[in-house]
Amino acid sequence: MNVSKRQLARQAEVARNDEALLRAARRVFARDGERASVNAIAEAAGVGMGTLYRRYSSKAALYERLLVLSNEQWNAAVQTAADHPDPWQGLQDLVIESVEYGQGTLAPLRKLTSLPPPTADLASAVDRDFEALVDRAHACGGLRGDVTATDILLLIEQLGRSPLVEQIEELGEDALTAEARAARRRLIAIALGGLAAAPHTDLPGPPPGHHLLTARWRAVS
């Protein structure tokens, strides 16, 4: 069946709107918690309420979609880490990817809804895979012996909830956003150094400038 250019353009627009909604919803949920409103999400995404409700029937439905996507990311990241020939390096890569994705930002809101049963069952299996990865990282001598799987999950959650990059992004300055992302990567490296049995790697990039702290206090025009 032939698809017209108009149909292709419409499909692309729908995909862009959905991506904007999901990105905005994650940011607003992380900021406002269960008090987050669909109005605030639509405004942050730059779309109308009709666009939001055509895709998601309620705030809970939007939140459930974020949960499913978050679990898909986690599942893929754990499997990639588990396949790495060096369990410690695989675990480090997993922490970096998950923090930058924002894993853990939705955890305090789980009472809004729950994962669909198939996804919940898969999540439980992946959690066991993650614990096995942590055990292998211990066994290879990379991960310090007193660090548990729960320690690492809590670390990912705490680092992932940092609003630094999102606040800088709102200023609309690409160069400053790049600096903020580099600063976050440096903080992750500092945290990973604390997890290592014998830390020895240099921190990535230059030290962050003090302006990353002060820029967020500027009024957004």
C-alpha cells in the first residue's frame, strides 16, 4: 500500500510529539512528583492538551508508558553489561548509561500505577541478572567487596535524579548544556571510583566551572 507524503509527514509529527511528551513528562514527574499535572507536561512539551489526550488517556497512562520504557532501557543495559567480557567494566558502563538515562527518577511515583504483569515478570528476571553481574564484578576483583547490588541501584537513583542538566537545558544554551553533561559524567566517574576495589583511572574532562552552579539562578527570558 502506497503511503502519501502527507501521511508520512503526519506520522513523523506524531512521533515528534510523542517523544516531546515523554521527555517532558519524565522531567515534570521528577520535579513535581505525584503533584505533576498534565497541563504542566503539555506545556513543557510544547503541545496542546488535545495532543496529549489523543495519545494518553490519563496521567497514569502516561506514567505507565514511562515505566515500561524505563524498564526496557534497564533490561537492555543489564544484558549488554552481562555480555561484556570484563564484568567490572560492564557494570561501570551500565551505571553511566543508566544515570544519563535518568533511571530511578520515577521510583517514588510507583503508586500512580504499576507495571503490566508481563513487564513486571521480566523486570524481576533482569534484577536477578543484575545481581549476578554484581557477583561477577566482585569475583573478578573490580568491585570492592562491601558494595551490594542495592548500593549500586540507590547510587544510580540518586545520581539520576540530579536536575543539573535539565535546569541548564532550560536556559537554551547548547555550549553550557554540553558542559553540564560533561560535569555529570565526571561526577559519575567520581562515584565509580568509590565503588572500585582499586581506583586508578583519571577523571574524564576538565573540572566543571563555577558558572554551572550560578547559571541556574539566572532568570530565563
